Amino acid sequence: MFPSGLPGIALLLLRLSVAFTVLLHGYARREVLAVAALAGFLLLAMALIVGFLTPIVTLLVMAVQFAGPWGLGMTNTGFVTVSILNALALALLGPGAYSFDALRFGRRVVDLPSDHG
């Protein structure tokens, strides 16, 4: 769930890609969205970049992006579809070793007490 090395770097790049699409999504509607909604987009993007609760955040991202095509017009539907698929891939693959989730929930060595009775 938390691969390191090149797969971990690839997952980091995927997180950055999904975060960037969230920011573009908010930027495209900056005139019609409230400041609180734009701040929410920024928080989602920051959570993705650091890899905080990645599966949950990516589901929220997919919900936000799924609602997007209706307000963006038909020319951006392909972009939204690809960004939803990227978010789905990230939700299924996990955040990778270079994330807050890996630090918090990653592999640990468990020392069991020996029974000398």
C-alpha cells in the first residue's frame, strides 16, 4: 500500500497531478464560487500534495470534479473525465511511501513479548 522507490515517486506525481486538476477546477469557476468554496479547493489540493487521508480526499475530489462538467461547458468534458479517472486511480492505489499517510499508517516493527513462563 505504501510503495517506495520509483513506484512511490510515480504515486507522488499522480497526487500532484490530481491536486493540480483540483486547483484548475476551482480557478475555472473563480468568479462564481464563494471564497469558502475556493478555500475548500485549496485544502483538498494541499491534502493531496502531502498525502493526508488520500483515499477519502480523492473521493471528495471525484465528487467535486463530477459536478464540474455541467458548469464548464462541453469543451472541457474530456479534461474532467481524465481528471476523474486519475483521482480514481489514486484512490485505488493509495498515497505511496512519500506521504503523511505512510508516516502515520505505514509498516511498523512490532515486538511481541516472549512468554518465559
